[in-house]
Amino acid sequence: MFVRTALLCIALGAAAFATADAAPAAPLRSLTFAVVYTVTTMQDNHISGLTGDPNKTLGPQSGMSEQHGFAVDDSGTMRIDVIAATTDGGLVTDVAFDGKVTHQPVIRVAITKDGRLLYDPKLALSMQAARVLPLLARGMFGNRELAAGVSWSDPAAAPAHGATSYVVKSVDAPRVTVAVTTTIELAGPQGFDEHDDGTLTFATDVLAPLRWDLLAHLRRGSVQGTEVTDSHLTATLTGDTFAKKPNG
């Protein structure tokens, strides 16, 4: 969902300024992540009931399907430059990803306080970036007391149904480790259901993910059949200009 907000206007305005003759300002912060990303997709397509055996010995078939699958290893390096911090708690960032398969050039993305991503919908943001950028939201944990056993949940954005649940597993200040579980369903022609299980290690002093390990299961249906995608992403912070040395 792309919403016209002051944060989005700032992001796109800054992008336009960066293309002008004036040299862009140095980023407020730069982070790099080593990303390991694998994805397996299986498509189960229905075959018309009028399709018969090539030798025409079985007659018309019904309820038949054909399966196609493929797997991709798209590991690489992600760089995120924080360009601006807005008064409403948002961030304006430039993100690029250089992987084995995907080579995403710099895209300007605004991150709202609650982790929503706002960017030009004509641009192709990599899945790797889409999975990591929300973790930089300045309101990631709100004002909650982070102690082992503390839990809470956030509802999915409409029109989807579901929620993301958080359980604090351990605290070794300023580090906190949190189990993150997401279940989302969206009805309609573009509908899907998704279940994610992740473990996040986060530095509360500099508001940055140190390591993000995520397993995601996504199922989409259509009149042609179904598509099931399983992915595994790990993102490990390897550099941060806010830190004296990389955290892993």
C-alpha cells in the first residue's frame, strides 16, 4: 500500500534533489548487511478436463494438474544509507542490494515509525530489502519494557487479517533477542496466506538489527492453480557508522 504522506513527499523530494547539480549531502548513517537468502517456489497448475492422453487411449481427463518448481540462492550485500530523520519518527533511506541474482540499484525508501515502507511503486524493491528495512523503524519496540517473557502483538494492516506477535526471549543490554511470528491472510483475486517465524537480535542503544533469521511460507491461489513459496533469510550487520565496530 502506498500512501501520500509528508514522509513520502520528503523522500521523493530528496530523491529529486539528489539528481540535481548540487552534490547530495553525506548520509547521517550507513549500515551494511551480509544477506543469505534462499527461496523455493512450487507451482501446481490445473490442466483442462479436455486434455487427453497423447496416445488417446485414456480419453478426456479431469482433476489433473502439473507441477513446476524452482529454487534460487540470491545471497549478497545490502547497503542502507539513512538520508534524513523526520519529526514524525520516520526515516528516509537509500537502499541497494548486490546479490548473486538480484542487483538492485539504489532506491529511496521512507520508513514510517511503525515500519511501513513508502517508495515509488514503479521501482522494484528487492525482497531482501523489504524484509530488512522495517527493522530500522524508530518505533520498533515503542516504549515497552523489554524483559524476558514480555510479549505483545500488532494487527495486520487492512484489508489483510492476522497479526505479528513478539516474545522477548532474552535481554543482555543493550542487546535483546525476540521471537517474531506473523500470520496474515488476504482474500480476493490477489489474495494470499503467509506464515513467518523469525528470531531478531536487536541493539536498543543504536536502534539496529544485529541479526535477523526469518523463515517464511507464502501461498497464493488463482483459477490456474496454486503457488507455494518457502524462503529463508538471514541478515547480519557487518558495518554501522553509529557503532565503534561491527556487531554480529
